[in-house]
Amino acid sequence: MRLTTEERDMLSGKGGRASKKCMEILVALGEIYGAKRLVPVSSVQVSGVSYKNLGDAGIEFLRELAEDGRARVKTTLNPAGMDLTNWALQGIDSGFATRQLEIIDAYRRLGLEISCTCTPYLAGNEPRLGDHIAWGESSAVVYANSVLGARTNREGGPSALAASLTGRTPLYGYHLDENRVATLIVDVAVPLGSPEDFSAMGYFVGKVVGNGVPYFRGIREAGLEESKELSAALASSGGVAMFHMAGVTPEAGRAPKGTETISFGKRDLAVSTAGLSDEGDPDFVSVGCPHCSLEELATIAGLLRGRKVTREFWICCSREVKRQSDERGYSKVIEGSGAKFACDTCMVVAPIETMGFRVVATNSAKACHYLRNNGLRVRFMTLGRCVMEATKPS
Ligand code: F3S
């Protein structure tokens, strides 16, 4: 792989131990994937923040890097395992909280923004069309490649951090035009009436397309909420990093001739939706996977006005979107109902399975997928139904 003088200096340790280690990671990755060179990135999103996923070995790795490593580009963080200020109210164990705060402290010393959200594009990290970036949160990777037209692979925690501390990533995969071409056309033959329908469709298509690039036809429009749910679902049942939507996404153009085509119809939507639910009465309700937009908080506040919650109800969002919600008065209504904001975290990366909950109601196919992996049962329903579930008489 061809390296610039500055990159060679980093590799030889002239920039310090952390950037040497990071450059070694990037060069090894580049060689595995046949990259000819590294490319500068304009932003990084680091995943692997929850103590639940990182463990003590992860803390040690971060501490070592933080001795002399510093972020060279704007870098935001994925959700942590708890709300960083209201963790006690969430019922998080103090031992877990201590270790989680050590992780955050190491990231802070590395110069990362303690944003703790999976929707960085709603919290000040919004790349432009054609930007090379290195993002690690899979749902945000799909959103950035597809909706924003930025260019990123699905980075792991160490490779994203290495990109942050060097300002570079290997030039391969979704950074190159030839890998951004559709591999499967999906003719959508059913009206999609809600973000949850997009979520269920994404879950279905992700299983079929694997790590390919689906091209959706027949959808007139998809707003922010629909696109973020679709992105998250495609990335959880499959290894998708990018989709196109005819007439909607910036690089859709025309699907290449001869591409394999499938149809997604009424029955497929019903089967996918039904397959996302288990039996059981929910004892925990959570929305905001990926983290809620301000629009969603407005809807939730409207639905909760004059009601009281009867079950644990978490609303996951970034601290930035919560701040905007405070300004508009939505937060007061939401908290007045007894619902809890879960800023900095979510129902999947927080250790809720150790807190006595068994059945979770949620409006996200991605959350259903990972909560099941965590040993919980799930009920998939619309945002409105989630609020009804959280407020129904017990
Ligand atoms: Fe975000 Fe957690 Fe879902 S990180 S995409 S809310 S699983």
C-alpha cells in the first residue's frame, strides 16, 4: 500500500505510540482488503462504547491509547450502557456505572465528543455528499451511505478509533464507486404506511440481500424516520451498508440492467411484521431505535398528554435532540407522564436483561433482533401502540 510521508512517519512511531498502533491497524486492514492507499476522512463515529460490550479488556485498550493519542477529526460516540447522568434512576448497578464512566473518561481524554448516539446525523455530525468518513454504527453507516451520499465501510470499534486518531481510512469497499452499485432490485408492491412498515420491510430484505446493495422501486417518498428505520433493519438481519431508492436517494440513478429482481408485497409485509413478535405481556416498553428524532418526540408528547405510564417506558434519544425537546416543551409532557428519557444509551446496550424485565414492546425491528439475542422476548408494534401499551391499566 502506498503511504504518504506523514503516514509513514506515524507508522514508524514519530507521532507517538497511539498513532503508531492505529496506523498498524489501518495498514493491516488495507492489505487484507487490497486498498492501494489511505484516504483522509472528514468524520468518524465510534461504536463499542457500552461496558456490556467492551468489558475490562476494552477499558485497558482505551487507557493505553489515551496516554498519547488524540482525535484528528470530528469524532462522535455510539450509545453507552446507561444514561450518563440519570443512571441511578434507570436502575443501573453502581459497579457497572463506575466502569462505564471510566470508558467515557478515556474517550474524553482521546478528544472524542461524548455524544453517545446512534443518530450522529441528528446531533451535529452530518457529512456531505461524497465525503469519505469512517463510521462504526451499522444503522448510521447505511443512513450515511444511502441518504446522505457519504462514503463509509461498516467499521469495527478499533478501526473507527484508528481512523479518528490518524484522520485516515483504507480506500476500499464502499469508498469506491464500483462497490456502490445495486445488486438486487426490490419492487415494492404494497403501500408502506408507517416507519414500522419500512422497518419490517428492511428486516425482510436484509435477510435476502445479505451484504449486497438493495435498490428499492415503487416508493414515492421516505422521510427521515422511515429512512432511519429501514437503515437499521437492513443492517441487523443482513450485512447491508447501503441501499438505493428510486427517486429518493442521491445516488439511485437507474438500476443496472440484468440485476436480479424480487417483489415485496402485502403478504411479505404481514409475514415479516408477525415474525418480529413473541408471546407475552410486555413489562418494558421502549422506543428510539435508532435514537428518536425531534419529530418523534413531538408525536410521543402528543400521545402522552394527560396520561400516566403504568410500565417502565424508556424513550431513547441523543442529549442534543433531548435539549431541543426541552426547548419546545415536549420533555415536560413526556416526563410528567412518568416515562423516562434514556439519553446516551438504549434498550439494547443497557443491561436491561439483568434488571428483571422479560418482555419488551418496541417499534424497531433492529431492537427486536438484538433484544432476542440478549435473551428477552419482544413485541413489535407501532409507535402509537407502544405508547398505548405503556399507559394501559395494569
Ligand atoms: Fe441505536 Fe441501540 Fe438501536 S445503538 S440503532 S438504539 S440498538
